[in-house]
Amino acid sequence: MRNTFLSERTAQDIDRLISKVLRDLSNPRPPLNLDEVRYLLKLDRQFYSSTDDGVLREFIHKLTLAGKQIAERPSLLLDVVRKWDLKALFLPDRKRILIDSSMPEMKWRWSEGHEINHSLIPWHNTLMMGDDKATLTPACHDKIEAEANYGTGRLLFLQDVFVEMARSSKPCFKSVGSLAKVFGNNLTNTLWRYVEQSDKMLLGVVCPHPRYLPGDFDPSDPCRYFIRSRSFLAQFPDITETELFRIIQSYCGRSRGGPLGNSEAILCDAKGGYHLFEFETFGNTHEVLTLGVWQGSRPSTIHVL
């Protein structure tokens, strides 16, 4: 999956909503306490298991999904959770956030923030409770998910507090790790936000460990996430995940976790110009995270890896 950028108007609308929440919390310092956010917004949070429908069944007689009562079919909500592989969801009529407890705990914070944003963005409530023909359209689903992801990043990283700290830091994985600790978010989410907000040419990649590929690995789609800063996307719109994975594979060490190596590589921009990037990869024992930082342009006679 590649990151996408919202229209300026939509981003500003969501930012205004986030700003109000943070002002009402007296502009807190990091890390943001999500218990305080839920209290402010009068939201409830509970956990369920995608392999146990007990928690879901507790609310079934009062819940609605896409504007339809589901009391007649108690398994409908669970069917939807499994069909879409949902790890968290927001129930607007009960102002309740449900999180799948079988998901790794390090992902709970982002998932909760994501559902808080669904509750916060007014047009999401309308979609979630409205016309199921609209809500089930893949393009519509992708759009509201991108909006919720943007809002989650702005909320959990306290808007420009993170931007100022990130842009004043040296672009390297050590900076990403330090900011992850300051803001209380995991490395993957921090890498995403670090790259996306940058005014420099940065890229981020999250993929399986090249030395320990899973059985279902698809070489034509090797990366879980490919994150681009705006300036990188503008100059390198045609760079592919397979190209980046080959670079990472060429230098990545065999350790399961921690620093896995770094290397320089040449990338070709949309106009045929060559640029040197410094790649740095870190393993979190589940997958590997890579930060690529632009170092400068190079003569067009250089051989491309």
C-alpha cells in the first residue's frame, strides 16, 4: 500500500477538528493520553476477539449497520468483521470503539486513534450509518480510510509539535526511534509520519525480512507499505516497490531485530536524472523498516543498480 495525500481543503477540515480536540485538552505534551481523548468525546472502548463473538453479541439487539437493524441475524456484524478483516470498528449509535484483542498490542493505539477519527469526522458518521451502496464502494471505503489515517497521524503526533521536532532532526532511523519514544507510538507509525510530513526527499518501506521470506511472499508485490514525502513523489513518481526491495535485499543482514544495515543506491527520477540515496534498515522482529534519504544528484553517466 502506498500513502496518498488528501486535498488541501479536506486536510484543513480535519486539522480544524483535531485542533479543537487538542485545545480542549489544553494542548497536551507528548505522549497523548487516549483515555483523556475518549473522556472528552464521550466515547467508550471495549475489546473483542475476531475468533469469539461474545462481546459483539452483547450489543446486537441495539446496533445498526449501514442503516439496517441486525437483530434478526445476530451473526451479521461478526460476518462483516471477518469478511473485511476488521481489527477495530466504531459503532456510531453507541459511541463505542471496539478493538480486536487478538491484534498485537503495539497496534492497539493506532487502531484506537483511527476509530476516534471516524467518530470525529462528521461525514464519516453519515456514511457509516447511511446508504450501504455508498459505504460498500471500494473507492468510498479507501477515501474515508485515508482521511481517518491522516487524522490519526495528526492526533497521535500532536499536529505541528511532531512536524517541528521531525524537521529539526537529522533524517536517519535514530531520529525515528527517538520520536517514537517521545510520542508513545510504534516505529512503523512513526516512520510513516516522519516521511510523509517531511519537506525533504524521503521514502519509507515496510516489508518482510528479505532473509526470512514468508511462504505467501509475492515477489511482484514485496512491500507492505511504501511511503513517500511530497517532494519525493513529485520527482520520483515511477519508482516501484520491487526496485526498492531489491536494494534492501542487497545489503540487509540476517539479524531478526535491530539495525540490519545501510547502503547507498542510485535512483532515477522522472526526467532521467540520477540521485544518490542513503538507505537504512531496522528490524522490529516482525518485519523490516527502511528509511531512504536523498543525498544529492549524480552525473547521468552513473550506472543504475
